[in-house]
Amino acid sequence: MPLDQTPYFDYDDDEKESEGKEMGFLDHLEELRWHLIRAAIAIVFFMVIAFVFIGDIYSKVILAPAKVDFWTYRMLCKLGNMVGAPGLCVSELKFELMSREVSGQFVMALTSSAIIGLVFAFPYVFWEIWRFVKPGLKPKETKSASGAVFYVTFLFFSGVFFGYYIVSPLAINFLVNFQIDPSIKNQFDIGSYISILATLTLACGIAFQLPVAIFVLTKIGVIGPEFMRTYRKHAIVAILVVAAIITPSPDVTSQILVAFPLYILYEISIIISAREEKRKLAEEKAEGIMD
């Protein structure tokens, strides 16, 4: 063979052929196992980093909503001065945090580190899940779901920040300042405080996945834009109820601050549902013409 004639190997075709081979049930389980292992390693990696810096994280992040100089309280005070509602200013948080068990602080350090590890590893964890699911999708489905990792991650962290800076401080402010009788002092276990902060923050991160959930439900034909438009008033009532639940403060302004972003997400979900339904109808029409 002449030197200028090298054999040609179509590596792309070989890869496509290998990807096109059907995998057995055990092969799928094995692949899923490795995806989960890599996701778990990512969580542990961020957990270890968080545990190393747990002192600074507690003083500057976790315990920040328990201090009157927290960013949210300062912004609420400015808003109250602007609209003539001085009651929005938080001047005192009447409570003390305590650890009632010998291993309490160590357990809370581990628990907090695990939660932080999960939050920061979320993009990679979802990416691993997406890598496992993607090969089973049709080319059209893969194309329509392009950017899924970015959008899910963006919405999750938007919800986490919303829960940390808006929902959690409002709930903590109400709960710690609520007293049946002035003689009863509020002394809370650190575990109770962490539970409320983590629950509200992660709940908002999940709630902000509404547009993604609506996209999937529209794609499989469970829900559509007309349904969402028809029951918009019912959705508004539901959003107000949810806002009243996650912000136990009786102040209407606080509830509106929580309800407004949720309503915006609902309207965005209608737009996403309408676009997906329009795309599906166009594809069905094109397939009908071809047939």
C-alpha cells in the first residue's frame, strides 16, 4: 500500500452502531448504577468541602437569617419606609438557639454539609440522570428537550435563592417573634432551626420546577394551555393558599412577595405549554402530509 493511502476508519459510524445496539435489562441496571455512583461521589465531594468550612458557612450563611442585619430584613425596612409601613422593619428576633444533645452540633454539621453537598452537586446529579435517560428518547424528543440541564439547574437555584432570601426569613421572623405569653421564652434546638431553613429553601427549589413539569405534562398530553387558562383563577387561589402556608406571617405584603413569583412561573408555564402544543400539532400535520 502506498504511503499516501492510509486506511479509512469511520469511527462515527462505529460509535453510532454501538449506541444503536439494544441493551439488556441488566446492562441498563449496570449503567444506572455507575451514573448513581458518580452522582454520589459529586455529592460527597461538595459535602466534604462544606464540612471543612462549616464554621464560616454557619456564621455567614445558615445563621444569617436569624440576625436582624440580614439583607432581607434591611430591604423590608427600606420598603416599609417607602410605602409608609414601618411594621415591615424587623428590629428584634426574640429567640435563642441551643444544642440539647452531646453530639448535637456534630450531627448538625454533618447534616448541613450533606444538604449543602446535595444543593451544589445538583447540576451534575441531574446531568448524570439526563445522560441515562437521553439515549432512550427519540431524536425529535431529544431536540425539543435540548438545554434541559441548564433550565432545570437555573430554575432550581432561582428557587433556592428565593427560598433563602424571601420565604425563610419571613417564616423565621414570624415564628420566633410569636408568643402566647411574654413569660414564655423562645429557646429552639438548632436541629429545629436547620429543619425549617432547609425545608423551605429546598421546597422552593422544587416548586420553581413548575415550567419543566408543565412542559413534560404537555408533551405526554396530560395537560394543555387551554386547561391552564381556563383554571387560571383557581390557580391564583391555590398560589395564595400556598403563599399563606409557607409564610405564616399574617402580613399581606409578605404573602404577596411570595405569591407574585409563583404566579409569574404559572404564566410562563402557560407560554411553554402553548409552544409545545403548537410544535406537536405542526409535527402531526407534517407527518399526515407525508403519509
